[in-house]
Amino acid sequence: MEIPEAGRVGAESMARLLGNWSPAGRPSAEALHSALRRLVLAGQLPPGTRLPPERELARRIGASRNLVTGALDRLREQGFVRSRRGAGSWIGLPPTAGGTADSGGWYPPREGESINFAQATPAAPTEVFEAVERVSEEFPARFHGHGYQPQGLTELRERVARRFEERGLPTDPDQVLITNGAQHAFALVLRTLLMPGQRVLLEHPTYPNALEAVRGVRALPLPVPMVEGRWDVELLEATLAQGAPRLAYLVPDFHNPTGALMSAAERERLGDALRRHRTTAVVDETLVDIDLSDEEPPPPLAAFAESRTITVGSASKSFWGGLRLGWLRAPHELVQRMVLGRAAIDLGSPVFEQLVLAELLEHADEASRRNRARIRCRRDCLVTALREHRPRWTFTLPEGGLSLWCHIGSRRAGRLVAAAEQRGVRLASPGRFAVEGDFEDRLRLPYSLPEDRLRQAVRRIAEADGSLTDSGASDLVT
């Protein structure tokens, strides 16, 4: 097999290196992305290698140009491919040395990058620092014993349970397991309940890291499309009946990326379907506290199908991602199974951070009110900036969450992601939210940054989009 020198690789040589990159004869951007990434990590495409033009590569490997563009866009997003107008594209490596794991959208800073619009993650409010100070004063008195708490500190589990109680879902603290974030909680569930080859129902679009976790355990994603940015409960019921998924991963509270909120009636109907078809739902409530409306929130989905629901939550959006803490709520027996199985992954979450989170939850009401007011202002700022600079883009104003799911009018999102990066704004590739296919007419735009940064980001994105429109590339379809 030919190994090119760092220089230039032609389309024919690239095709030979890729070999049978399309398993079972079903070409996809995901398959091409994975094959190219393996070549980079194996050293067969060294950093600095110039890549052939997309059109030539697409013709040589028998794929559409859109497919090749989608694969390269994701590699650009992860740092494995670099591009510059007039200079083409070449192989790079992420600054995190070797790219041994998919970054999942969490990027280290790069030289010249000024605005990270790929992550919907707010900075820590002052309440976190104040809680750390209070816990620091008390910590010496607690500094005894071995420090391992596989299920989590009792007082933190009690406060998490109380939050469920206040939302109408009676919860025993022994039904709560403290984890290292909601993603860690989901990984524990997958490890405990799933075998390779079993199906997992997911909304389409969905949260990218959850999709990566499903694929990582060799399960089969079973997508159910959102219709006009909302759930089609009849379609969900039919998929549960016909597809017989082992698990369902759902984000009913300010869905990521669409921002939709599932109604109480929809939850009741879905809960009944989960029970009838014996599917366990993993309900991601990471964004449940970012409620920007004045309406009474619907009950947790678990209130309608408790025996068939595992609820995961996190401190990352309500307080700060740097705490790296989350939780799951499940039936007692299942929690104990996950506590026992957790030893193969870790031995518990850090005690100090658990004490900080317990302190934050004890005084959460006022902090949450201030946080929602701050985020509401940022959402409105982003909306105003978009209506000024990109009035033809459309979106549904979300009642909560941290992002807008924008329809940009034509299939140019991948090119716009690359053009915006050249202007110092990093965007999430919309293809990452797709269970299958792509979302080339969509962009997720978060409103977690301060207002001045939001306005600056929109101006730069508009400039990038204008450059595509001016060059006639905005509606390019092959």
C-alpha cells in the first residue's frame, strides 16, 4: 500500500489508500470520515500532506461531492484537516497529541481562534466561587476516611432527590447515583443494559456525544425524525412497536439542538408506549433548569413511566461544566447494578466537588433565577443580531436551553463552517447532529457567550456567509 510523503497526494493514490472504505457497499460521510481519520492516525497521511480537490476525490472513489465535503468538514472540525482559501486543504493533527479519541466537539484553543461557537457551555457564575469558599472552610472537618463514594455522598443524593420531589416525582436518595457528568451517566447505562447489535432509538437530530456513545458500544442507532422541530409521537410509537429498540435516548426538555419542549400530554402518551413496548428510556435533563418561559413546566417523563425510565442530569449547564458532576435516577435494583459495574470504569466522583454541588443545590433558587435572566438576555441578543445581519435565516424561538437551530436557506452549512473558522469563529458542523444523512441547511448557534461576543460572532458569520453567496457557492449541489 502506497504511503505518500508529506507533500501532495493525488486522487488516485488516495483511493488506493482508502481501499474498501465503504462497508457493505453503503457509502456515507461517516464511513469516509472514519477511513480518512484512520489513515492519519496510522501515519499513512502525514501532517502537511496536501489533499486532492474534493471534486476529483469524489469522482475517483465513486461518491458524491456532498459526501466528500461532509467527511472533510468533520475532519476540519476535529483538527485533522486544515484549509485556507486559495491554498486548498492539507492534513493536520489536533493539538491534543495524536487524536487518540474523538473530541466530541470539545476543542482545545488554537492559535488565532477568538470565538468558540461550537460549544453551548456557559462560564461559571459567581455562585460557584462562593460555594467553593464556603466548602473550603468546612472541608478540614470532613477530611477523614478513604474518600471513596461509589454511589455518591449521601447529602448530595438527598438534595438531588429533593429536586425531583419538587417537580412532582417522589424519589428515594438510594435511587440516585452521582456520576462524572451526564455523559458518564449515559455511558454507565449503555455498559449495563446494552449488548452490541441492539437498537437504540434516538431523535433526529440529536446530541452528538450521545450518538458517539451509542456507536462506541457497537449498538445500532434507530433515528426518529423531528417534524418541524417537534416530536411526532405517533411516529415514535410506531418505531417502538416495529423497531423493538432496547433503549431510547430522549431530550424532552429544551431538546439539543432544536430547543423544543415536550408537552405533558406528549410525555403521558410516550410513557404509555414505553411501558407497552418494554423499552427503557434514558431521559437527558441536562437543560431542564434553563427554562426561559413563564409557564408551568411539564412533569418529568419518568412520572409517566417510572419503571421504564432512567433520568440523567448534570451541573454543567445549571452551574459550571468544570465541576464535572452529574447524576442519574433509576429504579433501586438498576442503580445497584450500575454501582457494582462502575468499578470497571472508576471508583466514584471527587468528594470536594460533590460538596460544592451540594452547597449550590441548597441555595439554587436565587442562583437559578439570576442565571435564567442572564441567559434570556443573551438569547434575545443573538436573535436581534441574526435578524439584523441574516434576516432570511429562520428559527423557532426556544422556550429554554442554550441554542437556536437555524435554517440558513440552502445547503451550504459545511462550507459556512469552514469560512467562519477562517474569520475566527468556530461553529459545530451540523452533520454531527445527524443520526444519518446530514443537515447541510442548518446551523446550531448557541447563546451562552456574553452579548458583545455574540454580536461579534454573528457579524463574522454573516461576512463568511456573504463570501459564499458572492462567489456563487451558496447553492452548490452535486
